[in-house]
Amino acid sequence: MKKRKRKLKIRVFKSHAEQEKADIRFWRSKTPSEKMKLYEEFFYNYLMLQHGKIPRLQRVINVIKRKKR
């Protein structure tokens, strides 16, 4: 995933209710594809904070001996 630089905007709200309304307006203004890109970015950042890298799938093999019939 490419990292892109964004200009951050800082807004100060007078109440939590005002902040919630601004969040709702923000998410409603986004298209579904924009929302997915933002969710992917949030998830990528979460993985980097938790693991320091993106975890890979682990290959697991279980050997089971079966009885002959």
C-alpha cells in the first residue's frame, strides 16, 4: 500500500454532539470506494502499530495417520 501525504485539519468542537454530527456529515459525504480506501488505511495503520509490520499468513500442515481398513 502506498503512503500518501495528507494535509491534516484540526477542528475544535464545543461539544461531543457537535463533533458527532461533523463525523456523520464526513462519512455521508464519501462514496463507498472512498470509504473502503479509508478503512484499508485505518487497518494498515492499526497493524503497523500492533505488530510493527503487516503480518503474513502462516503455512500450517497437520499430518494425520489413518488406520488401514
